[in-house]
Amino acid sequence: MKFGEIPVIDAAGAILVHTLKAGDRTLRKGRALTLADIAALDAAGHHTIVAARLEPGDIDENTAAAQIARAIAGRHASAAGAFTGRVNIFAEASGLCVIDRARVDRFNLVDETITLATIEPFSVVAPKQMLATVKVIPFGVRYQAVDACIAAAADGPLLQVALFQPKRVALLQTRLPGLKESVLDKTVEATRERLSALGSTLISEQRCAHRASALAPLIGNAIAQRAELVLVAGASAIADRRDVIPAAIEQAGGAIDHFGMPVDPGNLMLIGHFGAVPVLGLPGCARSPKVNGFDWVLQRLLAGLPAGGTDIMRMGVGGLLADIPTRPLPRAKATPEAATPRAPRVAALVLAAGLSRRMGTLNKLLITIDGKPMLRHVADAAAASEARPLIVVTGHEREKVEAALAGLEPAPRFVFNPDAAAGLSTSLKCGLAALPPETDGAVVCLGDMPRVTPAAIDALIAAFNPVEGRAICVPVRGGKRGNPVLLARSLFAELAGISGDVGARDLVAAHPELVAEVEVENEGVLIDIDTPQALARLAAAKINA
């Protein structure tokens, strides 16, 4: 890749290295410069720029990142779209994120310009939670480097999600004089909550004296009740392989596999088995809902992963849990969910309330194009994208508009705008007010743009990152901005102040520092059908295609 200062007049097709102002336009770094860009830069007095050019044998940052991410992501993990050389990988379901730490290290040793960052191995993850990010640092890299990184994943994915498997779990508790029943009751509740969070069920709970002879029959009973995992909470902590709980497991016909673990709290945990059923002797800290070593073993067992002696003995690095965010001390009340990276929650907002005045007597949204109403094309694209939920704002001919979207999956939520005649701004405000409170942003789709594709919408979502300054994502084709536009929640209050027949155009112009232009491959982001002439041009283009 060539990199350096070049004359503006020679910069067609070059990649801009630094963001520049060109009159009223902001050209962001990473942009492939067009002839119109060069004219704007020259008019603004920029005679030289710092730019990069790919050479034969180079691959652009986004293509490289996308290829690598696909090779890395395994079961129940999916790669988002590429933007600025970055691809985020997200969980598709709840489970444990399994990461091959040694192979990730080898991957990151391949080339300094290609990086992979992951969450901690064996982290509990929820759907849409971020697992990893692939970042190609320069604007382009050599094919050989990309191939070498992909080869690092040739023996299988570097990360995947092991799904939690619902299991039937029995809890047994022993008593000693002075141990309050309320303590045992709280243990039941803490255990039930743990299991429920991981998709399993507490099928029974039994109590007995703290003697091996009393406990052994209860272990047999739990197995007879088809328990798939047996948990034993003793009135006194396990002190030795010959203590009450391990002795009871052996008397019942089971065996001891491992005692102790290099995790604190949780050192005094025992794991055995009765046939194919694991039997765990719990450490005292398991009575608390706070995370401890028992949780780590339980999570692996419920995800169908090995949790034998060697696995447990390798838990020491990171095993000091005294003050981690998920086990806060009174002085440090962290919220794990707030700190967990996840995919942005982006909704799709389709505006379909207008009166179609420029189309004459017809409601343009109901005009048939390629066998279905114009609006249905837009709604189908939004429904097929990653945006959720889908909200459609209706107004003029409300019943006909809703009928045009019958059978759409997922089913949209309809919001009626009684002031549709007052202009587009009223529909936009109605739609924003209907968004769920957890929404991070919304893709605003116009109902008269039937050639917009799901891929274009997903490209906006892939670029969206308000934390990194990309709070407004605008599609660009051939140097021209189009629609739909993705807007961050932080801008919704400002949108509430607009009026008349305008959308977010003025807001976009007022915040150039927040705008990310997203190059798309489809001309549909520039095609809106609001006049008979525009409809005729669309039909002619179809005929000539």
C-alpha cells in the first residue's frame, strides 16, 4: 500500500487518511475520493492531502476483516458487517463463550496490522452480546497476511458459543444443630435462581442430618427421580476426601473425581459422579447469589463442556473473585450488563402516512411495482434486515396501508398519525415516540423508496457506533447521500423540535461531526418515487435492464 502526501488533482480513487472540511462538506478519513470530492477539496484550498492507495496484492480493510471474521466465528456466533476495517462478532444464543486462547495468541502474532480481541474465555453470554472484534488497522493489507490469519483458524473456529442445555437438577442439604432452616431456605432460592438463569430446573430439594448414612439414600433417591445433576450443600464445609459428603457419594455407589479448586471463593468444592450423573459437593459460598467457583463449574456442566479435575485445576488465572464486577463488595456496586459490549438495538421506522400530493389522486404507497405495493417493498426490506422491532407510521388511507402489509413477518407495529397532513415531521415524531425505551437507534425508512435493500440497512447498522462518533449513518452511492438514515437515541429529543414537511435533513446538516457516510452497492438509496415522472423512470429502467 502506498501512503503519503499527494496532489489533490491526482487523488481520484485514493483513500483519504485524515478527515477534512471541504466547504460545507466533511470528508471523513477512509473515504475513497471521487472527482466531486477532489473538486470540493480544490475549491476549499486543499492542494495536497495525505492519502493511501492499494497496490496489486493488497486487499481493502473491510473485505479483509470480513473474510477473517467468517473464519474465526464458530457455532452460534455470527459476524456483523464490516466498517472502517472492523467486524464485531456476536453471540446468537445464551451459553458459554469457548475461546481457544493459545490459537488466538498465534493469530495475533501473524501480523501487527491484523488484530483479534475477545472477551474472557468461558464467559456467560446472552444473545447479541459482543464476543470479539476483528480490526484491520491500515486501509489495506497484503493477501498473504489475510491468508495466514485464516490459516490460523484452519483447525476449527477460534471461538464459539456452547449453548446451555436444560437439565433436571436435585438439591440435597444436610443439617447440624444450630443451623437455621432459614439458611437452608435461602440456599434453595439462590440455587433455583442460578439454575433458572441458565435454563435448567430445580426438580426437588431434600434435607437430612449431616451424616453419610443419612445422605447416601437421598443421593440414590435423586438419581431415581431422573435428576441429571445432583448438588449437595453440607451443613459444614468439606475438609477432606473422607468427609461426610464424599463418603456419602461413595456409599451411594458413586465415585469422587476431584476435590478443591484454585478459585476463591469456592476452594472447597468437590465433584464426583453416580453413573453418568455429576454429583457436586458445594462450597459454603454457594449459598450466596454472588459469583464463586461453583458457578464456573455449574456453567460448564450445563453447557455440555468438560469440568473434570484438569479443567478445574486450570481455573487459577482469573480465579481470584473477591472483587470482580459480578461479585461486588458493598463499596463497588458495578452493573455487569451496563459494562458488557453488545450489538446496538436498532429499530426500523417506516413512514407511510403521507397524502402523496405530488402523485395526484393516487396513494403512491399502494401503487403496484413488480407485483406488490410500493410500500410492501420497503417493509419487506426492513423486515429482512437486522433492525428490530419494525414500526410503521400510518395516516392517509390507514386501513389500505395496513392491508398492504398483511402477512409480513415479523409483524410490524402500526402507529397512527392523526396529523399526517401537517407534514413528514409529525410522522417521524410519532414513530420515535413509539420506540421501546431500550432502543439505541432507529433506521428511518421512507415508504416511497422501493429499491432499498436489506443489505443497505444492515450496512448502516454495522457502521453505527455513537461512542466512536458515528451517531448518524447515511448511505452513499456514487458520492451522493441517500436514504434511509440511522439516528442515535441521543438525537431523538432534538428531532422532537422539528416541524413541517421535513425529516432529519436539517439535523444531519447540523451535526457533521456525528455523520458516517456508508458506501452501499445499491442505487436504491437514491431512488424515491413521489411523482408520476419518477414512477415512469423506474418502469423504464426496469424495461431497459
